Amino acid sequence: MLQEIRVRKAAQHNLKKIDVDLPRNRLVIVTGPSGSGKSSLAFDTLFAEGQRRYIDCLSTYARQFIEQLEKPEVESIEGLSPAISVDQKTISFNPRSTVGTITEIYDLLRLLYARLGTIYCPDCRVPVKASSREQILGLLKSRFFGRKIMILAPLVRGRKGEYQQLLEKFRRKGFLRARVDGRLHDLEQKIQLDKNRKHNLEILVDELKLEDKNALRFQEAVEKSLEMSDGGVLVLDSTGQESYFSRKLACPSCGRSFQPLEPRNFSFNSPYGACSRCHGLGYLTALNEWGEVELTADLCPECRGQRLKKESLWVRIDGFNIHELASLDVGQLLERMNRLSFNGQVQAVAEKIMKEVKDRLLVMKELGLAYLDLNRSGSSLSGGEAQRIRLAAQVGSRLRGILYVLDEPTIGLHQRDNGQLIRLLRQLRDAGNSIVVVEHDEQTIRSADYLIDLGPGAGESGGRLVACGPLQNILKSSDSLTARYLRGEKSVPVPERRRTPSGWLTVRGAAEHNLKNIDVSFPLGVMTAVTGVSGSGKSSLVYDVLYRALLKKLYRAKVQPGKHRALEGLENIDKVVSVDQRPIGRTPRSNPATYTGIFGHLRQLFSMTPEARRRGYRPGRFSFNVHGGRCEDCQGAGVKKVEMHFLPDVYVTCDRCQGRRYNKETLAVTYRDKNIADFLDMTVDEAAGLLRAYPALRRKLELLQQVGLGYLRLGQPAPQLSGGEAQRIKLTRELSRRDTGRTLYLLDEPTTGLHFDDVSKLLKVLERLVDMGNTVVIIEHNLEVIKYCDYIIDLGPEGGQAGGEVVAAGRPEEVAGVEKSHTGYYLRQVLYSGVHAGLRG
């Protein structure tokens, strides 16, 4: 077997037909400026080809259920393993996705509760016990005497299959009717069942009015049902109300029977466990203005947000139901699991499940996620959190011989926790896997077994192999921009002076999530960094409390701010802008040109050309979203979807417009020998050179260049953009607007996806905002940014319940002197030792 992965003539996106060898079973870090081709090599070439080859081995039937990636532009790849991508873009916005389901810890807890949980009667609140035949008969008589009932034997509960032989068996025994999925059928007729769907099947034993004269008949019917169904009987009254009775489990007080527990009884994604009112969502739903169903902020009155049926919530282990146990943060849950003990025969069952749960919780704790709870919604996670949670799930799966491709796993991670992440990556490597990581963090780069540095620039100026090999080889490179920062030749400077605040915006009594009723003052007219270990309360303070409170007071928005007592200093702010990492659009029709307004100016420019005027074309003619100028064959998409039934859908380039999106009449109009489709295919840098004469376009394009996005294509589909790229595009839109000098800008880790050199560019852009009198508040872990800020608010000291307090506040030099501050410790290295942002941990 080859000892390396050999890539030859890789030309995906901006890669310049590079040849590169990656050693197998090693930690390989891919570095280089933003847009130099790192993701094109790691994700669009290595991962795409590894997954494509693996999926090609599956049957055509299996392949129809899996999204397949296109074959990358590469001559050959040898020594490739099946690949797993752990990136930031695949966060699930499904409200049913939680931390527990992503890591599969919740699935293990469901198994634990099904095997070892104690059932309590929801009405009497006492543990249930097995019932005798006499108890069941007595209970039925007391409840249904004088009423007409059906007595059924439950044979199948929620299992897939056609059950033709079973139905035929009971037809031959003389039974006349069966109830399938709630409907009665005649057994003499053919009952057709879908073998891929789950079914409930009961045989009708008798139908009678429960009176003294029918006592013997009633007793025989119940006994027959108990015999046929291994101890169960289902009674259906004239109103259609079902009642289940079992010889195995019943309440000693009221006699109510219970089904034996199964893992699905604790799943909020299954009708057997989900609350019938909210269907397992925990919140009520409503129709929005577009007629779509969306979640409201109102808790379901039946389950009170716990998602499960009442019967499932009355199953206890150590006094906790499954929702209460999953509501503990990872650290607390690990402590609770370590204290749990079981006796007798169940000990062997418990040990196996508990070991798996504890191993996965320990990995989450090592990844700096001890503050999360298993009930936390997947959609509320940041890109870095979601990626580390999926990484925890991969470590728990214990696979071997896999190629793992990761995208900046240090995002959202404090310097203190970086060392634990690196240890975990090495643990994956030592298990016999190859790890390829796209990364900008210095500590992680220095921990690599092998480095691949791409560049030298971004976009068309990148895509070349600048240097590769162990760290020592990279440090010797004279061409590598990364090496210049690693050697200390280039760095983000410490400002010569710190700005003085023009006023203060103070939050009083902040107590949302883990915040400990704190008072926090944000200085105005300066750049402030909100710091602290993961889970210390940064987002709760800045977004849940401050941002939502300002939205409500400034714009009368219908949002509920996080718990706080008061907000003072509001007279100094007239506008608040949040620049987050959420996508700029969900469809490929949204792109940087449409989002920033460049496309509108570009269409206006084309409509003013002599050819467009002669033809009478207005700006709308140059939009690919409306009739007129677009190609109607593909409706402006550039591709057509061909349904292949048992094969995956194939997207083929539109044969009429050849992927250009427009009809030939529109493409005949040119500006400087380029049509509208040519401009959408250009990078920002290329377009800036051609459109310098137009102030509105020049300003917008220059702003994109200033935030390090000169390599992006103007028409690049929004789903292809990373979170960091989307955030910087939003930042340029804000910079291009007129402002009053009294705006508060909130940013969450704006350095995501940025090389050392691009961090310097971004800081200069943010400095311009502050110089105009505005206030910038940044949640950040990057010490190069933190040391550059005028003021720091450090939360902690730890994450989760051990956080939520102000550990330090003041200028960077003041915070660096606070002994109990984790941020202060690493800040001292940067401010006074000349050490870079990631050397210790």
C-alpha cells in the first residue's frame, strides 16, 4: 500500500495543475492566504474524490439516497481512502437536530432508559408492576361495564413488513377481521401492506356489550388475546378510544397498563415518543406570511418544551427523566454518570452503555464543549461548535483507515483549549487515520507533522504550491507569506495609542443563560473585544441581551431580549448592526454581486451602453432572475436538472446558453468587450480594474478587496461561501452605507478563515469605522485582534455554570495583568514577549 496520497495536476477552481504528495496517517495542515486554494485542494479535490469513489462502490439503489459530488478537475489521485468531511457549512437548521442527536449520545441515553428506566404511573406517580389475569379482568369490568367494546390482540407494534403469512395464519384459525394501522379489514380480502412502512396490526378477537350475560364470553376473549399477544390486550370502545392492558406492566394503584419500554419511546422524532400536541418540537407552530409553517417562541402547553409524551417523561433513572438528564451541561452530566450505579443482572447491561456515553462526553469536554447541554438546538450552534461536535461524534465512531478533512477546527476555541483539540486530532491520527486540516491558527500549524503552503496570493494570484514538508522546511522558504509571519518578520502591530471612550453603554443585571446578574459597561467610540473561554457567556451578553435589547428599543422589533434589569446610555446610539456569519442567501441565485448591490449598478451600466440603448434594453433585461434577458430553457440557472430515478439527479450545463444564464440577445451587449456573464465570472480584483471609472462600483469593489475578498467571483453562489466570507461581505455592505457616526457594530469572530496577512487588512477596515465615531464590539479569540483593540471585557472564569462573570475589564495592558484571567495569561505573551497568538496552550 502507498505511504502517501499522490495528487497529480490538480486544477480545481484556481489551483494551477499542482502536484502534491500527502503522507498517510499523518496530521497534515494546509495553509496559505485566504483564497489561495486551500479548500479547493482539501475539500473540492481530496474529499470530493474520496467520497465519490466510495459511493461508486454502492448499488444504484443505495446511491439514489446519497448526494454525490462532481468529479474534481485532477489528472490522478493515488492512495486515497474513503473520506469524511467535518466542516462548518453543514449546520442543520432542522429544529429536531440537537447536540445529543448529532453526537448520538441521546441515542445511547434512549437505550439506557429503555433497558434500565423505572416506569412511574403519570396519574398516581408510583412505580408500575406486573399485573395478573384476574387484575386485568377486574379492571376491564369496572371501566367498561354496560358499554360496547372490541377486544383485540396486539401482534405487531410499529414494525416494517407485509405480514401476509401472519394474516393468513389467523384467517385459517377462523378469525374474521384485523385492524391494521387503525382501520378494520376483512381477513377474507387481500390486505396489501407497504413493506417499507411501519405498521400496527391487531386481530379482532370479539365484539360485545360487557354485561353479566356475556361474562364468560368476555373472559374467554380476554384470555385468548393475552395468549395470542404474549400478555397484552387492546380494548376499543364505541368512541374509538384505545386502552391497552398488559400482564407484564401495570400501576398497582389505578391498574393502568403500560407497554414494555423501547428506545423509540424516548425519541421526539418518533410518533411513539413525541408529544402529540407539538409533534416533538417542544414549541408551538404557526403559519408565517408566506404560508410556511415555522416555530413560535411559545412553549408547548402539554409537554412544556420537553418534547416527549407524558408516559415517556415519567420513566426515571436516579430521579431524572431523559429530558432532565439531557438538560445538564456536558460537565455536570459526566459527573452524574460517574455517580450512577446499578445492581444485579442489569449491571452488565448498564456498564456497556454507560462506558460509551462517558467516552463521548469526555471527548466533548476535551474539545472545550463542557458548557453545552444535549438538548441544545443544532441551529443555535456556531460554525466552530458544530464542527467540534461532529468531530466528537467521529472520535466516538472509532473508524480506521479514513481520510478526515477539517476546516479550521480552532474557530470559537480559546487559546487555552487549543492544546486539547490538537491532542484529539493526534488521537484520531494514531488510530490509523489520515488528517488534513485547513487552518490559520499558529499553534495548530506548528503542531503539524507535514505542512502544505499554497499561494503566493489569492484568487488568480494563488493556487500554486509555495512550500511543503515539515515545519523546518516551511520556515526556510523565502516565498511563503505564512513563513514570514511564523518567523516573526511580519506581525500585527500593537497600536501606539489607545482611544479614549466618548461615553458608555451599560447593561445592568444581565442574567441570561449562565450570566450571573452582572453589570457590564461597553465603551463608545472605540474598538472593544469581548473575550473568554468557550461557553463563558460572550454571545449571551452581546447578542441575547445587548443586541436584542437595542433592537427592541431602537426599532420596536418584536424580539424578546435576554434577562437584564436595565440598559443605560442609549441616547448615545441611534443604530445597531449585527454582522454575523449566517449565509447571505440560501439559493445559488444569491451571490456577492447581488448582496452588495454591485449587480444593480452593473445592470444599470450595461443598460447605458450604445448597443443596449439601440435595442431599448432597460436594467431588468440584464437580470437572470426575471423573464426577458435570461435563458428560458434553464430559467437563468445555467444548468438543468435531469432526474435519473434510481441514479442520483444529474445537473447538466444548459445546451442553449452553455451555462452563461442569459439568451444570446442579452449577451450581445458588451462593455469593454465583456458581456454581463463575463463580469459575473470575474474575480473582484479583475472587475475592479475594469470598472475603476465608475465611483459607485469602484467603492464597493475596493471595500471587498480591503476585507481580503479580492479573489471571490462576483457571481459565486452563496451556498459555496464560508461563514467568514459571508460575514466580510456583510461588513462591506455596512461600510458602503452612510452612517451617523453613532452606530454600534457587533461582530462574531470576524477573523474566521483569515490568514495572518488578511487579519491586518480587516483591522484597518474596522479602524475606519471607529475613526468615523462609531463603536465596534467584537467577540474574538484571536490574540492579534484582541491586542489591537482599545478595550477588553473578559468573561469567565470558565464555561457553562462556572462562567458568566466579568473576570477583567480595561485596556489590553490592564487585562494582561489580571492573574485569574485565562485571556490575560496569553495576552501577556503577545504584548510583552513578542510571542505570536498561538505558541502556548
